[in-house]
Amino acid sequence: MSDHGHTPAEIAARIGTPPGRGVLRDAVYGAIDGTVTTFAIVAGVTGAGLSPYVIVVLGLANVLADGFSMAAANYSGVKAEHDNTLRIRKIEERHIRNYPDGERLEVREILSRKGLEGHVLDQATEAITRNQNNWIALMMEGEYGLGGIEPRPLRAAAVTFLSFLVAGMVPLLPFLIGGPNAFVISAWMTMATFFLIGALKSLWSLSAWWRSGLETSLIGGTAAAIAFGVGTMFHI
């Protein structure tokens, strides 16, 4: 993440409107899986000695069906996470309504574990429990480890599907265009895609771009090699 400003106005704007979880995980998840599964089909069918037409049909079916399946699964998972957050919030609302003294003690314990003590701890506890939204937000974080950013199931599903679709089409392009050595070209394009995904992923990590690229290439290449090996066992 790039450096940001630290004037009072910049701090208030940034803390008041956090960017959320973002789409990095969903994009990387969809792109890697789309490339791996599609090239696994290409490698397996080529290893079995079947025609390029079969490769294209099975590859397109995988990109569309498996991409949608992954998007639906990601939607369901993120939606379950969102529903669980709402459920826990309702529990805390009920506890604050029925057991306010006990909940205040929980707030005090959470704040004490953050380093507050004495009169400052008393004042902070009183200030937070004066506002129910702030009270619940602190309990969600301190008691359940849940942040204040709500998951977005539809966005997660859309990003997963689009990244799966774009990356998954790469291994099929040489076969759609036609020409000799389609499998060799597909393999090189696929490995380049793996490396590119890893290199881009390094923008959000501490790893060097080349190290992240090689790591992703190794993971994807291993999956492709396994598929090709299985395919050669059933060579026609």
C-alpha cells in the first residue's frame, strides 16, 4: 500500500471510510484456479491423444461451468460469513439489552487488554458504552475477532467468475486459433499467465515479484504435469 497523508482531515476521511477487504483474494483465487483447471484439461486430453476439437469443447465447458460453480461457491461462503456476522450482532444487541452490567465488564476487559488502566480505563469504558453502535462494534472485534467491514457476496462472486473466465481462456487460445504446436504454445502461454498472476500478487505482499511469480508457476505447473501424466496413461 502506498504512503498516505497524516493531516487531521486525511486521517478522518481515511478512518471514516475504510476501503474494505477488497477483491484481491477473489481475483487471485479465480485466476489461478481458472488457469490450472483449464490447462489440466488441455494437458490431460492432449496426453490421451484426443483431437483439438475435444480440447476446445471440454475447455469451454470447464471455463463456463466450473467458473460459475466457483463463483456460486464463493458467493455462498461469503454470504454465510455475512449472515454469521449479522447473527452475532443480534446476540450482542440482546445481551446489551438484558445484561448491560455484564457487557460493560466485557468492554472493560477488552480495553484493559489493549493497555488501558485506571481512570483512563473507566472513562473509555463509559464513553464507549454510551453509544450502542460503538459498543457493539468493540464487542464484535474484541470478543469474536470480527472487523467492522461487511463482506460483499455478489462482488466476490462476480470477481471470481470474471477472473476465472479471463485466465481460463488463455490455455485454449492456441487451439481456438488453430495451427501446429498448439499444445506447446498453450503450455508456454499458461506458464506465462501463472508467472504474471504471481508477479502481480507481489504488489500486495512482501515477496519479490520474481519469487512470487516462480511460486505460482510451480504450483500451476505441478498441477498441469499431473494432469498430463494421467492423460498419457489412457493414450488412445
